[in-house]
Amino acid sequence: MNAEMARELLAYNTWANRQMLAAVSHLSQEQFARQLGGSYPSVQLTLTHILWAEWLWLERWQDHSPMEIFDPAEFDSVDTVKKRWLDVQTSQAAFVDSLTTERLRRVGRYRNSKGETWEYALWRQLQHAFNHSTYHRGQVTNMLRQLGGRTVTTDYLAYWDEEGSAARRRTRG
């Protein structure tokens, strides 16, 4: 992975999160918090988990190993999730914009919540974090279907068709 690819993956992840948040914004408060089953059994809990994980990985990319876990009670509405997500995405963009290919290849070390130490090249950590979000966005899509809500596609190629073609048009003048 090079720096350009890292920026594109972040742009995709940010776009996909916006798509997902737009879809869940149509839910009632009861639907947002309804327990449906699964590893994070509500839209609220799943979104809080994705948000927390994106924040956690951003911290790890910067050589921190926080042990904090986000309290879902602090994210009791789509608006509170969106507000914090915007902060995280702004910080992610600043971090990724500063990356070089050399920095992406450098190995970073962190401690997980069990106290175990792990080491991976930064590009692998970025790939993992964005893949993790993709996995859980799929769970949110399934919950939206169960709730009778509107779903949206968050596929990478849908992003590319929408955002990539617009970028190509801009560069051609």
C-alpha cells in the first residue's frame, strides 16, 4: 500500500459511513435502540462499536494504546453518533494526509485490552480497521432490513462509481 491508496481507502470508508448514517437517520429512537440479536444486538450498539473501533485504531496508529471503551449510553441518538464520528473522521483525514509510503511500511506496536502486545505494519492496521468497519456496516444493513428501514449500498465499487467518476470528470476539466 502506498500513501495514495491509504487516502483512497479512508475516503471510501468515510463515504460508506456517511451512507450508513444517512440510512439509520430515518429510524425512530425505539428502532435505533431495539435489541435484534447478534454480536452488537442493536443499531445503536453496533454504531457505537464501529465508532469506538475507528477511534481506537486512530489512536494506535499514533502509538497510543488506550484502554477506554465508548459507553453506548453516550451515543443514544444518531445525532450524537454523527457528531463524534465527524471528529474522528477529521482526525483520521489529517493523519492519513500526513502519511508517506515509508511511514505506512513502518511497524507499529500497541497493547490490546487483554494487555497483549501486537506489532503490524501501519498499512496492515489501516486495512484491518477499514475492513472491520465494512464488516459491521453489513450488520447494520441486516438490522435495517429487520426494522423495515431503507438500506443503502456501501460497496467499494459503488463508491468508486459515485466518487471516482466525479473525480475523473474534475481532472478532465
